[in-house]
Amino acid sequence: MRCPTFHLLLATASTLLAHAIPHRTAGTLAVRQASNKLVFAHFMIGIVSNRQSAADFDDDMRRAKALGVDAFLGFFYASAAANGMTVFISFDFNWYNPGQGSAVDAKIAQYAGRPAQLIVDGKAFVSFTGDGIDGDFSAHDGALNWVGWETNGANKAPSGGVTVTVDYKDKAYESALSGKGYIARDCLRLVLHPLWAEVLFSKNWYRRWVEILALQPTFVEIITWNDYGESHYIRPLSLHTDDGSSKWANDMPHGGWLDMAKPFISAYKAGATSVDSFITNDQIIYWYRVAPKSLNCDSTDTTMQPAKNASGNYLEGRPDGFESMLDNVFVVTLLTAPGTVVVSSGDTAYAYTAPAGASAFSVPFHVGAQNFALRRNGTEVISATSLKLSQDVCPCGLPGRARGV
């Protein structure tokens, strides 16, 4: 979703960034750690205009701080200060234009002196994105690589044998910046519906964290904290003005990705290249779709209308790249010692020998309940049953592209 944006930064072990919709503001919260490594999370301010006080943001601040996020307009700053976090503004020039420089200056000045403002190298931290931005890196203090998933080079699913990787873009940005601050994007590669589709590589959240530990960028940005409309949120569904996303976001939690990020954030801030020594308890994080990709929902799909947009990012019907989706259950294990993980998908059980530390695997997806268990020496250590069944039914009449975690 591209709209006017302000990012505010929170101060803790991880960071939040903010995004907004037209005529709204967005914020990012962050906390500055001794290591000088910061993690941001993208926060959609535009969908929380119905919040009435700083206290309405306190739960976001507390969750972000506990996770280790360092960064997430008036209520945000007040809540951040009250919860020991810092924030910064990010201006989205998909809404603003280069001729509004004085308005941007005034907005920066309005908040730069607030106690929760993130200060880097003695200056108020501010970021910019969108159209009309000068691409000359010599004038920049740093930059964010917006590419968070493999593409065909034109921000669509890989096609025609062309795949531009995130790692390739990481290296290109670092080379162009020549030692200046680099923000590595950490995004959930989910198929968006009813908007345009991002390519689905379903181990992205895990794989990207592994890449970040190897890369050790100056900053990391999680996209997003609460963008329910685009389905790449990690925060539980919270008070917001519904943009229609409740139709596919309700009862589809992504909190497991938030839990998975915590030890990786700790490792990143410590400068470690492996997460293994930061895992303090056994966890199994899993995700899957609630319907197989072969299910035809065209007759009830509310997006079977011609796309009215100049960018080409809004597609009619099934999302771009949907055929690359795998009918699999995806699992990440964070273990203090080796064990056997048993995944029962529908009526079929699969066993995986998991090492100590972090690892990822997937098994074929079957309609029905999804059950998970960790066993050591014949004893069950932890177990869980999925909250939602997988069914041969179009959820709310839509294709089952969203995932529960």
C-alpha cells in the first residue's frame, strides 16, 4: 500500500517504522542500543486515526520494546516517551511532492525537539521514500533497499527466467552507499489480495533474518507492524479503521513471526552471525494457508474487476505469481537441543530431525487440522494444534492466499 507516510522510531531492542494513507501520518518507533544497531518496524498511522490518546498506542510500544524493536504524530511521540521508546518521521513522496520542501521542514521542526525523537550522530533522524526522490547517493546520509523479495526486475513475480534477488540488491546498495548507513528491509513475502501480489517464497522471514546476520547492516526495517490490508503484519489485530482487510485478516494471526524475530534481533544487535546461542527456549513456529492454491474462487472473488490504476500494481483476480505458491506447511524450529519434530497435516504425519539452534523445513499440505510436536528420547516436550482448519472452501469467498502463523 503506497500512501503518504511518516515513520516514527521506538527505542528498545528492535525497531518499528510507520506508514500512512492519504491525508494521514505514519510513524516509526525505535530504541538506540549500545551496539548502535537499530531495528525499525513499519507502522501504518493512517488506519489508526480513530485512536483518541497516547495511551491507545501503549500496547504497540510495549510489544515492540519487548521484541527488541527500536523505532515506530503527536500521540505516538507521547506514548513512545512514556514507554521508553524513540520515534522518527518518514515522509512518503508518493503523496508529497518535491515542491513541498518547506512543509516537510516545518513538520520535522515540529517534532525534532520531542523527548522521544530518535537522534543519530547528534541530528534528528528522518527518512524519505516514494516518487521524486533524488537518486544521487552522494547527497544521501544512507538508504533503504525497498526490495524485500525476488522479482523480475520490475517489482513483479520472477518471470521469463529473470530473477533479481534481495541479496543482489543488498550488495548494489552497499556499493552505491560506499560505507554510509544502510537499512536492510525485512519483509514477509506474502501474496497480497485484493491488491497486487508479491512473490511468495514462504521461508522468507527466516531466510531474510539469516541474511541480515551475515550482512550486519547499520539498520534493519521490519515491514510491517500493522499493515493488515497487505497481509504483512506481525502485530495482533488491533484497534483501527477497517479498510476492508478484516475480511481476510481476522483470525489470521502472524504473532509467530514476531516471536521468531526476537532471538534474531538480539543476535543482530550483538553483532553475531548465528542466532543459535540466543535461543533460550524451545519453539516451533509454523504457517500455512487455509485453502489449497488450486481452489477456484473466481465466482465469489470481489476483485474480479478491471484494475483502475496507472502503476499496474493493482491486478484483477488472482494475484500475480500465485502459481509459484507451494501447498506446504512451513516450519521453523528454535531449539535448545536436538529433537524430532512431528508434523501431522490432515491425516498424514511427517517427522523431521531438527538440530539445536535454528532450522527450517516444509512438508506437503493436506486439508484438515495441523498438529505439531517436539519429542526427545521418546518424550513429548511441546505440542500444538493449529487454531484454524485447512478446508476446500473459499474463505469469505476469496482465494485462501493469507496465512495463519
